[in-house]
Amino acid sequence: MVDFSPEIELLVEEFDRAVGGHLGLTRRVLRCALLGVSPGDDVLSLKAHTLCRFGIWFRENKRHFADRNFQAVDRIESVHQTMHDAIRCLCMDVLANKPVQNECLDTFEQAQSELIERLADFKTELLATSVREDPLTGLPLRYSLDDDFTQALKTCDRTNMLLYVVMIDVDHFKTVNDNYGHSAGDVALRHLADTLKTIARSNEHLYRYGGEEFLLLMQADSPESMKKPAQRLLEAVRNMQIPIPNADPITLTVTLGLACVRRGEGLEAVVERADKALYAGKAAGRDRYVFADDISNSAPANSESA
């Protein structure tokens, strides 16, 4: 059984209630058709699509559609409005004792069917994406790492580049939680994730690997050229100022373990080597990067102790 974040569970509950609100609307329209009573000013309004429960919910939560690259946002709005326009047409005919227009009825049925289908697709996409995405940082989780690793290897083979797995771990993170509380720790992790995003290039992949640990797939044309982005990453984290309520801003450092993928090496093996390099860096004083192929020299001169 998949456990979703409280935020996603609440969003889905609200989504279901908003969609279910249209069942109540259907009952009001049915009473109008059978008894000739008004379904309500909100249903007859030209702005009915913005007044119904779903319309209000959709407007308030539209960002969730866009954030997950759901491509039908505009179409959902259009179809939803078309459905309400058709409902108003049907009800106005009934209240005026006119024959119901077949065109309005057909439009209503088609719009309602499409809306239900598109909303079902959104819910499926929302839940599927939530399994792959960390709700705290917005970063992908390790579920998509295997495929990205395979694709990155193919790219590096074509471009004659080296692929590095970089394990990133926050130094003394327990102290942040102990001294400031877990909510402050969450703020710190979000700031760190945002900083790491600025370091990663468009062809590189960053993941929340677990806890305060992140994984970055990076490319370089040589081990020597890998040192510069590694050092830049360390300095960017050192320079972060993380605002904490009722306290001075705090700072963090990280330790990096870097492993260059060897020919024929699988993801699990290279992650294990990067982890060993990471722990060598921790043992040597933290706030530094260490190459897996050079663990014996795990305290580079350009690094600072934590």
C-alpha cells in the first residue's frame, strides 16, 4: 500500500468533494426539468462555472495541475464552462415553457463526459506523480533514478563524457532538529534543495535520496574538471542563510562523495562507492568532497573542516 503525504491526501479529498458537488448540481437540474422549479440563481448565472464548488476549488488549486505538467488545464476550464452554459440553456427553456433544444442537451452530455474523463486522468496523474516526487522539496525521489541513470549513461557514451554519482549529506543535521525543531529542519532542507537546483545543469538530475541525503548525477570530461563544480556546490551551501522564526539565520555545510561510473558498472555498485567516499569525507572532518577513487586522500587541501 502506497503512503501519500498529508498534503496530497487532503488535496485528493477536496478534489473528490468538489467533483461530487456536481452530483448535487445534477439533482437541481433534474428537479428543474421535472417540476419546473428554478435550480437557483447560481446555476442560471453567466458565471455559474466560477460559482459551483468545483469551479471554486479548481481556481484555488490550479497550480497543482500546472506543477505536475498536466497539459489540459485550459481545456478543463473550457469544458467546465461549456457544461454550465448548456445547463443554463436547458433550464432557461424549461422555465420559459419552451421545448428543450436538442443541441443544448447534446452539448451538456458531451461536455460532462469529457470533463469526467479529464478529471479522472488528472487524479491518476496526481497520485502517480506524488509517489515519485518529494512533497517537502519538490525533488524527484529515487523511484525514477534507474531510468534516468540508464539514459544519462547513453548520453555520456555519445558525448564522450564521464558520469558521476554524487552523494550529498548534510553535516550535523540532527543538531538543527534538536536545537530548532523539526519544522526548522524542513525549512533548511527546502533551502538546501533550492540551492542544489541552481548548481545542477539542465542535463543533470537531482534527487532527494532519503532523510538529509541527496543524490546528483553530474557529467564531466575529466576527473580534474569535476573538482570545480564540486567545490562550487560546497561554497554555495556554506553561503546559504536560512531564516528561522525567532532566531538568527542558520547555516549548513555538506559532505560529498563522488564516484565516476565505470564501464559496465550498475547503479547499485556506483552508489555504494559514492557512499564510501562520503563517509570517508565525514571521517576526515566534513564540509568537503571526496572522490571514490582517491579515498586514501580524503582531506583535500581546498576543503574546510566542519
